[in-house]
Amino acid sequence: MAIIKYYGAIAEATQCNEEHIAVADLNISDCVELLSAKYNLNAFEITVALNQNLVDIDSTIKLTDSDEIALLPPFAGG
Amino acid sequence: MKKVFIKGPITPQFISDAIEKHQTKHSIGAHNIFLGQVRADEIKNKTVAAIDFTCYEGMANPILEEIREKAFEKFNLTCMHIYHSLGTIKAGEICFFVFVSAKHSKDVYDATEFLVNTVKKKVPIFGKEIFEDESHQWKVNQ
């Protein structure tokens, strides 16, 4: 099971800050699509981080159980 | 790793102490300070009372370290400090403090602008604008 983290407006939509999901045979793109459908996130501008590094939302990098994936809304520091 | 995130507002006393700590560093001839303050924006007849800041700290800290290294490469600095608040910061309170020191003024102006813009753009910080009636919207940087 990989860990999925949610922040800001996306965490508000998912109503949780993190969860574990089975990622066997999933890549980044599949995973985002799955979660977008589950939580109705299509309206959000999402940036994706894999193990704390930004990756393309359409990336075909395969996920493993030790991965940490984060769905991030637009950054708003300062 | 330098501590950037502070729970609660950045107080005038904290800023004053930071200035005082640099008075023993006699190679410094110029300091520049940027302070970000929470604005009471009026949006659709509602007024922002506070911003609740959160961040993805595991990702933010290495990015801040990279930004710091880049600033030292690009500009001739003696030292630099970045602080950002987490939690609820009321309108009028300080949430972002960038403090840059060098021998000469040009470097501190350029470095401050670089740091402020880069932190806003690259660091995963999120802000919930809370209105006076306790409803909210999510902050988007201009």
C-alpha cells in the first residue's frame, strides 16, 4: 500500500489528509485519475509530488508500496 | 537544516531580535528585510479576518534548502534567513520574513526579490482565507 497525502483545498474535498491505497500495476497518471474520480477532483488545478519531488501529472512512472504521492493545490505562500 | 516554519505570527520582537543578532557580524554593510503581512481583503462584501497556513513540510524543507543554496550562488551574501508562519495568522500580522545581509546594498535588494518570488512560486504552502463570518476560500497567489 502506498501513502497518498492531500493538502489545502484538495484535503478539504477528500475530507482526509492521507490514506493508503493499493497501487499494484498503477502509474502516476492512473492513480491521479482514480483519486479524481473517487473524490470528484476534476475542477481542481492539481500538482503531483512523488516521494516529495514534483512529477508530471501524466507520468507513466509505476508506483510501488513504499511510495508517497501527494496531490497539491496551487501554492500560496507569502 | 535551518528552521523556516514558525507556529503562529512572526512578532515584531522576533524581527528585532534577528536584527540585533547581526550586530556582531562586522563584515555586513547592508541588510534588507521583506515582511509579508496578512491583508484584510474585501471579496464579495466579505472581509478576510485571517489566513490559516499549512504546508507539505517534507517537500518544503529540501526545496527551501535548494533556494538558499541558489541565492548564495547568485548573489554575494553574508547570510540570509527565511521564516514563514503556519497556523492562523490574523489580518495585520506578519506571516513571511525574509532577511538578507551582505557587504553592499545591490546584492541585498536583488537577493530579497529572488527569495520572495521563489518561495511564493516553489514552496508547497497553502492558505485558507477565513472571513469575518467564519466562511472561507482558498488563497491563490497573484
